[in-house]
Amino acid sequence: MARRRQNRQKAKSISLSGRFNFPKVDRVLLLLTVLLSVLGLLAVADASAPQALAVFGDSYHFAKQQLRWMILGYAALVAGASIHYKTWEKYANSFYILTVILLIIVLLPGIGNRLLGARRWISLGFFSFQPAEFAKLSLAMVVAYAASKKTDFIKILGIIGFTAALIMLQPDLGTTIVVVSIGFAQAFVAGAPLLYFLLSTLGGGALAAMLVLFSDYRRARLMTFLQSSADPLGESYHMRQILFALGSGGLFGAGIGQSRQKQLFLPETASDSVFAVMAEELGFMGSAAILVLLLFFVIRVFKIAKNAPDTFSKVLATGIGIWIGGQMFLNIASMVALIPLTGIPLPFFSYGGSSLVMILFGVGILLNISSHETK
């Protein structure tokens, strides 16, 4: 009897150690996450101060909101790190169906909030959230599940296309590009036929070009990108203010808190344009250091994907890496005028609760996968 009780206790401890793997997680990724999120909170507090004071009479209004979301995000990170990654394989379809329902609900007048011509937020009174942020992770999960079951590539392509179409109806081309990139990268890692992959990529590129050319708003953004000196107080105003901020930073920056462009000259200082404020205050050297940290973070994620123990975890980790890395690229590239402005937030640094919580939750899942990695 005593031996049987000891065996049960031993089995229980093994079960717990299999689910709660904090001693074994990738501590470098965890440290980078903490460092980037703290730096991001400081960046939001700094960049948003003039706008927060002008609108709310409190210089730290946006910073306080971001701190609340960060606390919730770290609770999600702990949950993601504690739950065995195989659980998400079991519930991937359910999570995706819930996301599709939310993407449809946000399009309904009276439920989805319209702002700046787009219907992207669902308001619950005390807070609002973006279903598109849930779509990035849920798509990564369902494609990873499909890959683990060796689902035909055409069916996977249908899932990606359906999700992208719902997001484009909001409309949100930037997030659509991120979602399609997640799905295609996962399909490539899962071993999709190269011919199908190339044809889908070419078709997706052609469709994106059509969406730009047949939309007055997107076409205006493209023409602003190609002719940045035209209409300096109109269409090109945002881009010109960003370039002013970048140019004013010089090598070592104007100093923390000394940005001029954040004084209500630069639109969306705490969200889309937060990197421009950082570049102005920290200069080339400081902003380069931020980029190195972000790049190191993405490399660490792909290291976890490389060493993942099975197909589901490998494809899921790849999707999360493309999601976070893709947003980093699109935001930074638009800030330095390599591509037109996309409105994509910079992970960890841009103000926004839905984005931060979901990214931290994704990091938690990565940490759990890292605790089961194979060398």
C-alpha cells in the first residue's frame, strides 16, 4: 500500500513537471521578452505624453493603460508557458472558429466600432479589442494542426484565404499581409509542394496589387510613397514628419524626452510612429540597439522552431515567429520609407492592448515548446 502511494505521488510529480516547465524554458527568450516589454512601456510613456496631456489632461494616461494590458499580457504568458503545447493542437479548430465568429461580428454595424474608415474594434464598454489580433495566433494554430494531420495544401490555402478575406473586409491590408505571410511560411515549413507554393505566392501578390490599385485610400498611400515631396500638408504629411524625426536624431539623438516631433506634429506617436520618436531621441546608435534586440528575439524564436519536438510545435513556432518578425519588418520598413505606411504596430513598443496581450501569450506558448525541445 505504501509503495503504491509513493508511485502515485511520483507519477503526479512527473505529470506536474511535464506541464509546468519554467526551470527548463528558454530563459534567453524570456529575458528578451521582459526587457523589450519594459522598454516598450517606457517608449509609450515618453512618446504619448504630449497627446495624453492635451486630450486627457494626464501625461501618463496611455502609459497607465499600457501597463494594465502588460499585466494582463504577462498573466497570459504564464498561462501559455504552463499549459502543454499539445493542448492547443486539441483545441486549434475551436479557437479558429471562435476567431472567425469575432471577425464576422466586428463587421456588423452597431457592434464593430468604425474609426478612420475601418471597422476593426469590438467594444465591451469598459474596453475594446481587435479580433484581427486573435486571428494571427488562431490561424497559426489551425495551420499547424492541419500540417500535423498532413492536410492537403489546397485546404490549408482555403483557410488562409478565408481568414485574409474577412480581415480585408474591415479593411486592413497590413494585417492581411501579416496573416497571409504566417500561413504561407507555415505551409512552406510543413513541406507544401513548391509549385503550388509559388503559384499561390504569385497569385497573392497580384491580388494585393489589385487591392491597392482599386482603392482610393491605398492608391493615395502608394503615390505618397512614390512622390514623397508632393502635398506636404496633405497625403504625405505623416511620412514627412517621420522622416523629420529620423533625420533630427543624428548619431546619438536629441536626448530622452527631447523629441520635437512628438509635440503633436507626428501623428500616432504612441502606436504606428513610436519608432520614429525613439530614433529622434536615441539617434542612430540607440535605434540600432533596439533593432538588434528585436532581431535577436526573432532569431531565438526560430531556434525554438528548429528544435521543436514534433510537426505541430515546429509549424506553430514558425508561425508565431513570422507573425512577430513580420510585424517588426513592416513597421520599421514603413518608418524608414522602404515601403508605404501600413499602420502595423511595432511588437512590444506600440501602444495597443490586443496586440501586446496576444504577443505575450504567443511568447508563453513558445516558452512551453522550448521546454520540450530536442537537440
